[in-house]
Amino acid sequence: MSDLDQFRQDTRTWLEENCPESMRTPILGFEGIYNGGRNPEIDDPDQKVWCDRMAERGWTVPHWPKEYGGGGLSSGEVKVLREEMARIGARLPLDSFGISMLGPALLEFGTEEQKAEHLPPICRGEIRWCQGYSEPNAGSDLASLQTRADDHGDHYIINGQKVWTSYADKADWIFCLVRTDNSGSKHEGISFVLFDMDQPGVSARPIKLISGSSPFCETFFDDARADKKNLVGEEGKGWTIAKYLLTHEREMISGFGTAPKKSLGVSSAETMGRDASGRLSNGVLRQTIAQYQLDALAFAATMSRVGDEVKAGHGLGAASSIFKYYGTELNKRRNELNLAVYGERALGWEGDVYHGGQLSRDWLRSKGNSIEGGTSEVQLNIVAKRVLGLPDA
């Protein structure tokens, strides 16, 4: 038996013994995702039990180094772990911006002290992070940001506003782009700082979306404090870190295109009926769904391959824009197909017959995927210039 085979056997045994039965059911909407934090939102007590058990082994972030709370697993072992979790339908024990965005940036640019302070609590789900990037007049043109950080010796005083800050009203800490110098070009003088949201001078106000939910917030800083020990990288050189982090954000958002859900073909046949051969009775829709599922499988395979390449030390870089664009388009296609399958039952806002309005809300929410994290138009420009090397118009 090879080492990897032994690891699979041991992992399978451990998961069977330690994953609660309630954590082997599909997640329905964003509410079922466990994000951790000082005051975690818990729909089921087993969410925290499952997170704590996995965190003890470092398996909430299995590919991070052990000294920072991760599992220290090889890419092959991570793949086996994911496969064995999928085999029993195990949920991810923890999902957070600390894992998907801040953590990679700290591993690349943080000091040893910053890594030791912030990464282990991320792995254990003790601190929930939000992202302070966009501003009312700095969206796609992010480098125009004006939130100011004034030097006060061992700390900065922060004043300004951020917008579209996901879950800022629930987050404990924020990783934030601030302007520390106005003397150079707009890309210069930007710094990347971390600070606690639970302090005087920090407030967050949810923005209600057309889907009825409020994951995004307006965030205001009025003489908020950020200790200089939590300046990541050099002062005024935060744009480099910001761009690096954005590649991970785009990769995270692209995952909407491969989100594990019940096969659309199976659910369609159950809803609309089957023909004599047991296939979805609507031939035109059957063909459309088959094409979608082939595209989704190809995309998932490509994401897996590139993920292995990244773990092997090959950077993702501008190629993240390809995944962000295609993944969000796939997610919109899936939601459009759900409307076609369920018909008028997908259009209601509440009630069992309308699935609690989840289908219509998901469809409306999916429209934002092609805006958040950089619009589809911005991603296509990046692909044209940075990936294909096309000249400017």
C-alpha cells in the first residue's frame, strides 16, 4: 500500500467517525455556510462541532503550513481529502474571506509575526474577516480610492468610506486599502492595513439588494485606529498586495460556476417528467442542460488542474480573470435554466410551492456575480491585454 493509499484509508476512517450526520447534507443557500467569528451564525450546533474537529487536524485549510494552523498536506493528500469528503457528502467545515483572500496574501507578504497572529485564528474559525476595497467613487477604478490613513506614530487614524463590503456588519476584522500618501500617481501611496471592526469610529450599514438579502454594506471610518504592526508590506506599496489578493478573490467567485448542487438534469427530469427512455421529456431543454453540464464539468476539471499547478508553485496571475468571467457566466446560466425547468414555481417570493422563493432570489443574486470582484467587462479587458497580449484599441 502506498503512502497516499494509507492516507486515504486513514482519512476515510476518521471522516466516518467524526463528521456529524447533519453535516453530510447539502447546504441550502448562503445561510448554511459556516463562517465562524467571535459571534458565529449557527443554524445547527454541529456546524461548530464539525469545524472544531477539522481545525484540530488543520483540515479547515489543509494546504496551509502546520505552523500557521493548516494541515501541511501535499497537493495529492488535499485531493484525497476532498474526494473522501465528497464521498460521504461532507460539507466544508469553514468558509471565509480569511481563508480565500487574506490568508494567501499574508502567506506571500506578511511578516512572521503577522502570520503567527492572524493565520491560526483564521484556521480555527475564531475571527471573521471582511474586505475594505471598493468606495463610492472607486469601483472598477479601485486605485482612485480616497479613504485616508494619517500617521500617528505607532498607529494610523483612518477616515473614509467603503461600499459593497460583504458581511461588514458581521465581521470582526477588516483588511483594508487606505491612502497614506497623495504625492505620487494614484497607484502609489496606497497601503494595506488590518484592523479590528469592534472599535469606536467603525460602523456598517447593510444595503438591501433586489433579491431581498443584505450581504453587502456601506462601511464608515471616523477616526478608526489601525496599529502599524498590522501594516502588511511596505507603506505606500499596497497596490501590489491588492492585485495579488484580487486574483484569489476572482478565483473564489469563479467557484460559483462549480458549486456542488444536485444534478440539474436529474432535478429537471423529476420536475418535468421523463420520456419512454427515462430521459427528460423536453428534448430542446434536455439538449440545453446537457451542454451546460458538459461546460460545467470541463470548467471544474480546468479549475482542478490549475489549482494543482498553483500548489506546485506556478502562479495564477491574470488567468484568474478567465475563471472569474467564465464561472460567473456558468452560474447565471444555471439559474436561468432553473427558471425554465420550474416555470411559474420559480417566480414566487415565498411559500412551499415556490421553494421559499429561493430560486427567484438565487436568479436575481446571480446577476451581481458579473459585477462584484471586477465586472465582466474589466475581466475581458485583462484577458485581452495580460493573457492574450492584444494591443490597446
